[in-house]
Amino acid sequence: MKSRCNLRDVAGQDEGEERWEFPCVYLGRFLGSVVKRTRQAHSAGCNGTRDRARFNFPEPKRIVEAFEVMGDKETCGLCWEDFWNYETPKVVVVKNRNLGIIYRIIQLVIIMYFVVYVFIIEKSYQERESAPESSVITKVKGIAITNSSLERKIWDVAEYIKPPEGGDIFSITVRTMTTPFQRLNTCPESDDVPGSECKSDLDCEAGEMDQLGNGIKTGRCVIFRDMNKTCEVEAWCPVENEINMRDSVLEGIQNLTLFIKNSINFPRFGFSKGNIQKSSKLNCTFDEDTNLYCPIFPIGFIAEKAGESFDNLREKGGVLGIIINWLCDLDKDASECNPQYSFRKLNSGYNFRHTKYFMENGVEYRTLTKVFGIRIDIIVHGEGSFLCDWILLTFMNKNDVYSAKKFEEVIKNGNTSTHHENGTTEQEVRPVLPQNCKHC
């Protein structure tokens, strides 16, 4: 009996041929191949030795004898030997010019993609910070005038700016509609309120509150104006309507000036800048081409740049946006990081109401004012980009300087530390430089 499983010997291998030993991991594959060839042979009608040689498989009986010869011990031995085998890929070089041209074109396209798009257009070699810290301070200067049948009034900044804190969102009053001397009483509801008109008391349910109305219904149907009747309400009377309101339009609003102070900070890169330079003069007017760092903007200029008619703003109010965009490539000088201003119309129409209360003859009265205004939202965006750390630490001439800033190593003096009287330990702290790095 043979000491190892030698299938070719059992299957009829010639003595002059090299011994062919199958590791156990290939036995399943070999048997599957033999079964496949056996089926092919039988389907072709082969029976003799010549046919077996044509299909290149040993006799089934010899195969069975071969596996009976190899025991469990030798099977494990073959598996252990096969575990230490080394495999390596084989490279085939195809000498074909057409195929080579296609291959090089694909390589060139990939290289151009990285060079042009990734590095030049997207600048992906840079670190980016897209949410800078920002602060905005605003002030409005100038006066406006209203001329009405009752009085001529001068408006200063304390009256037409709401709120007065000088933040990034505020409104400038352009028109007011005032209902004076209101007091808690009963009076006809305004016919501007849907469902307020009536013909008899049956149309007015006592205690009902209309969310669009001015008060609580008393259950009575009374004359509002002319012969029109509306439901009586308990409210601040007279209610707000065109009859009782005084309409005032502020003149000169377009000549007011807006001062904007904006500061941004990219904490990741330790870079800060503002829209006002030390050399900036505050008696200037902003111009994108000649006076970029002048922070003073006429209101009429803002409305014009936003594409909104000032007549529409005066009639209904509106919301305008001032967008300040900081796109800073911090690889360049700080003077290259400049604010970019744009102006947008965000909404048509803007109004709100406020009241002033006073006492007269022991009765509380109030003045209700509906304000139409220009609301201004100042929105700050920014993105800072800087050469990534790996490039700084590897290729820059001053990489020792960048390394010293980025890394710090703590080394004890010798094998022992120096102790002070207060119990602290003295340690040497020094930057990690390339020449000091033992593991680079």
C-alpha cells in the first residue's frame, strides 16, 4: 500500500510520468469533473479504453480504489500542506495597438478628471469651513415727513425703526393708518369682516367670536354706515375701518441711509475679517466697483438693486434681503477675502399693528396704528478654504514650522521625572519635528 494518495498511479499512470498528487481541497472539483466527463462519454456511447483516453478520465473503479487507499490521516496531512501554499496573480501583456490606445485614452480621461475638476474647479485639496461665525450691527440715519390734513409731522429714527436695537432684521415705516381714541364699548362690526353683515337680530348670535373680527357679538343688528347693517360687537370702539382711519405716507424714505457693520470669523482656521477697514470713511456711499468697503447704503439704492418699485413699497410695504457672501481662499493674502453684496426682493407686502394707551377723564383710551413698512433681512453666508494639513506638513518649505504648530510631544527627562516641592512633575514639552520623529 502507498503511503500517500497518488491518483495517477491507481488510475493507470505510466511509470515515466511525474507523480500527480491531488490536495484534498481539489478532490471535490476533480470528482465533479470526472462525473461530468463520464456522463458525456456514456451519452456518446463510449465503452472501451480508446474512448476513455479520448475523454481523458480514468476508470471509475480505479478512482474509488484511489480514495480508499488514502486514509483520514493522510487527508489531513494534505490539507495542512495546502494551507501553506503561496498564490500570486499572473499578468498577461497583450500586444495589440487598438486595445492599447483605448486603454491609454481611459487613463487620460481619469487623470484629466482629477486634475481639472477635482483639483482646479472643486479645489478638493483644500479643507473647507462653510459656517462662519458672524455678527451684524445696523443703524439707520435720516428724517422723514408726513403731510396730512390735520398736521405736519417730522419722523426721526426713534419713530420709524422697529425694533430699535439695530440687529440684522428690522423694519422702516413707510405708511401708517391710525384709528384714534378707541375705548372698550359696543359698536357696529366693520363690513370688511366676512359674515358681519346682517338684516335682523336673528342673523347675529350672541357670544359668537369671529377669528377675523374685532370682538364678541352682542346679538343685535345695527346700522354701520348709510343703510348697511352689521352685527354689533363688544370691542375697542370704533373698530378699525376706512372711515375712522387716518392715512399718512412718509416722504423721503428713499433718502435714508443704512449703516451695516458685519464681522465674520472662521474658527477652524483662526481667520477674522470685517466689512469696514481702518481706512474706511463714514461719509461715503457704497459702490461695488469703487467703494466696496463703504458700509453705508441708501434705502432707495437697496430697493432699486432688489428690483422693487418704491411706489409699491410705499403702498403695501415689502421684505428686502441684503446677502453678504464671504468666499475666502485662505491660501491667498487676506486682502483677497472680500465681501460680496447682493440684494433680493423676498416678499411683496409687509405690515403690523401697535398701540399706545392713555387715560382721559378716568377712561382708558388707545390709539391703534397699522404700519406698512420695508422689512430688511441681512443674511450672511461664507466659506473659507485652506490647504489641507497633509500637504502643509509634507511639501511646504516651512513644514517644520507647520509641524511645530500642529503637533506637540511630551517627553520625561530620562527614566525619572523631576518633582517640585509642591508635588508637580517637571516635563519637557517640545514640538514634533520631522527630524525628531522616530516613527515617520
